[in-house]
Amino acid sequence: MGEDKEVEGQRLPISEHLEELRRRIINSILIVIGFFFISWFFKSNILDIMKRPHDLAMENLGLSQSLQVLSYQEGFYAYIKLCLITAIFMGYPVIAHQIWKFVEAGLYKKERTYVKIFAPISFMAFIIGVLFGYFFLIPFGLQFLIRILGAEIEPIITMSQYINLVTLLTLALGIVFQLPLVMLFISKIGIFKAEDFVKWRMHAVLIMFILAAIITPPDPFTQVMTALPMMALYEVGILAIRPTKKAIMRFGILLGSGTLLIYIVFLTFTLPPKAEFINTSGIVKILPAASTKWMAVTPESRIHNGATLETGKSSKASFLLKDGTYIIMDVDTVIKLVEKRKIALLKGQILVTIKADDGPFSITANDSIITANDGNIDVKILGYTVLITVAEGVATVVSDGEEKKVLAGRQLKVVTGGEPVNVDGVTKWSKEMRKLIKEKTR
């Protein structure tokens, strides 16, 4: 009764409420505008921060980390959107304060106490959800989506699309992480009990997967990785309402299973690439699969199937394939990793130490295909000529439909398109006849 009198005494005419609302809205808009202009001066830095999940995914895949724009104005509009989102996020505490000052007078003392307790926890839960999407779901989700394309398809990711994706996923996850608080609040005001949430658990799981399918890209990985935290948060809500031994055990099982799944996903997407650089000298360049931009090799560079490597006139490189095969590239050499245990020598010379595996190792050079199960093989391209030298083991060479064996300590010379020859010397005998033909056709 005392609370009713307290609220009654604070009631104001509707005109004053509207004036108060107008003032709070104007203050919030001015805050957003101010942060917008501040963000505009640092838009490149903000984009770099937002791009980090994308950069991590592209680096692990060996792809270009740049975002694209499809029109002259798209980048401008995308920056406006980025700065507006940043301004709202930065101004959120002030905006929340303006909202609180407007509604505070209309709340009972008990309700104000609930808001003061739940609001900071809600904000922290929102931040945790955003960080979960930023550091885990987005980078690994992008890797999953691009991996299923295959090496022959080049993804074109625009700046606007990426900003929309990151904003949608992080905002959705921030809201999703409010679930335990919402459940606890509903229980506190007496609408539902813990028994009701337990009874509706299976229905809730179905709804979670439906929501995950709506707010995430249409692939099973991101849907499952979004639905699983929601399931865990649902159990956290039940545990917060009724912390029984059974609820604690169920949450522990779910948390352990989720942690194990996350660990498996982490290992899957951070396994060693197809090859690792051992040593480089001079400038060595790499053209990642599905990319048109050459990049300088660094100690952190990853080599995946479809990548092309090039050494300069004064540079060499050596690297180890995932199957244990060791490759040394001479100066002025270009090779391509086609697929597992298959490379193509496009130019120059390589020495390959092949480690025995399930199948033979294949090297393509001009029109020749060299295969071996193990051993040391030196392959060199000199124009139309391919020199295959076997130091250890046995190699099989197929060229122009003909198959030959090359034993250890032997060398095979394969000339594509025939042996070089002085054409004028060979056709000298027809010189007089050709002269007569030219005179008659004038």
C-alpha cells in the first residue's frame, strides 16, 4: 500500500510525461550523433577490429583477407552503417540511463531494485554473447562455409555483406544470452515456475533450432553452434530458478558435452595445413587457392591445396607436406599444390623427398607425369625438355602415352613436341621450288 502511495505521489500530467520522453529521446539521438562523428574519424580502425574474425578465417584457409565493394558508393554506405552501429553500441550506457530516468518514477521500489540488479547482469550477458560470436562462431563459421565451396570456387565477400553478417550474429547472440535472466525474472514475478520450464524443455529445444536457423547463415555448423549455447543457457535459467542437484548434474553434462564439441571444432579448423614452410631465402611468393593476389611468404603463411608458390631469381624455399614429403624449390621456380600427394611443376627445378603413404606421389611437369611411392627425385624443366633424375627409389614417367621406368642413379630426358631442329637446314632442298611458287602467286 505504501508503494502505491509512493508511485501515486510521483504521477505527472500526460503533457509533462510526453515532454520528458521528448527530452530523453533528443538526448539519446544527440549522443548517437556525437559518437557517430567520433567513429567516422576512426572508421578504418573500427573496420579492422570488425574484420579480425574474417582475417583469421581467411588466413587459416590461405585466402585473400580483403573485402570487396560492388559499386563506387557501396563502401561509403557501408562505412555509414558501420559508424552508426558503433555509435549506438558506444552510446548504449547513456541511452540506457536516459530510458531508466524516464521509467524510474513509474516503478515500485521492489521493481526498481530488480532493475538495478538485473540491468548490469543483463549488459554483461549481452557482452559475453557478442564475444562468443566474435571470437568463436563467426571465424569458424566462415571457415566452414568457404571450405565446402572447394578450391575451384573463389568467394567474393563484400564489405556491406560482412558488416551485416557480423552485426546480425553478434546482436542475436547478445540477446540470446539474456535467456537465463528472462527466465529468472519471469519466475520472480510469478508467471512461470521451474517445473514449467522443465516440462517445456523439448519444445524449447525445437524453438531454439528454429531461431538458430533464422538468425544464422543457412548451414548446419552455425545453426548448431548457435543452438547449443541456447540449450545450455536454458539449463542455466532452470538452475538459477531452482538449484537442485539434478539440475546441476544436467547442466554439468551439457556443459561438458558442449566444451568437448567446441574443442573438436577448434581442432578441426586449426589443424596443420597441407604444408608448412621450413626455410626460405630471398623473396618467395604464394598465390592462395581461389585468389588472384600474390602475397609474400611469412613464417605464419599456410599452404593449402590449390596454392601456387614462386621463388625469384635469387630465392629458394623448402617446405614439408602434411604426409611427410619434403620439397626443395630452386631459384626461379613455380609449383602448384594440386591435391593430396599431387603437385605440378610449372617452371624451374625441385627436389622431392617422397615419404611412403597410402598411394603414389605424383609430379606433373609439362606433359609428363612422374609417380613414385618413395625416394628422392629431382625434376627440372628446361623449356620443352624435362629432366627426371632419381637419386633413390624408382620413378614411373608417362609422356605422350608412353610409360618408362627410371631407376636409382639414372636420369631420363623427356622432350615435349619433338627434338629442337634447324628448320631452314632441313628444308633447304625445297628452297628453289618455294621461290618459284612465290613468284607465280604475285
